[in-house]
Amino acid sequence: MQNLQQIRARNAFTFSARPLAGQNQGDVIKNLPHQVLNHGLLAVMAFGFADNQQAVGRVFDAIAQHLADKDVGIVDAGCTDRTKLMEFLTRKDTTSETLKLATAEAMAWLAFAKRFAKKG
């Protein structure tokens, strides 16, 4: 059985293999943890829905896939993109504890993603 560090590293490494088109992947990912700390996961994820924030959206798609990973299991297995993740985290029956767990795990995943991010 793998621990969470291994799972985070695996999922972040998989994400890093597909660079963010037209963006400096390192800069996009580097700024997200600070924004999540200051504004919260849901508020920052909302930026990923804007047309001019496609790179941020791709990062949140990857976070959704990580949180839905059967070895992580914080959200339902079907929450594999930012839209489904947002719907799940804002449902009436989703507790604030689940949101806190999702935020903490997203931050941990981002720490790995920053290390794997490609510059330029």
C-alpha cells in the first residue's frame, strides 16, 4: 500500500508530463497556494472557469482527479474535472469538513506539482 506522499507525487508527476500550453507552468502553479490560503479553494477554483484562465482550469482539473483518486478518496470518484469538483464541494450535503480536507489535500498536491513544474 502506498502512502499519501507517494500518491501525491505520482499524480503531480503525471500532470507535469503535459505542459500548460502558452503558459509558464511554474508561474501558474507557484501562485495558486498563496491564493488558496488567502481566498479559499472555491474562490480560486472559480478563476479556472474564466476563458482567459485556461491554465488555472487545467490545474484544477488535475486537482479534481487527484482528490477523486481511489487511493485519496476525498471526493466522489466521478469528480474528475473542475466542474464536477465545484458541484460536489458546493452540494447541500457536502460538509465544511470535506471542504477543509479537500483544501488541505489540494495544497499538499500543489506542493508536489510546484516541484515538477517546467519553467518556460
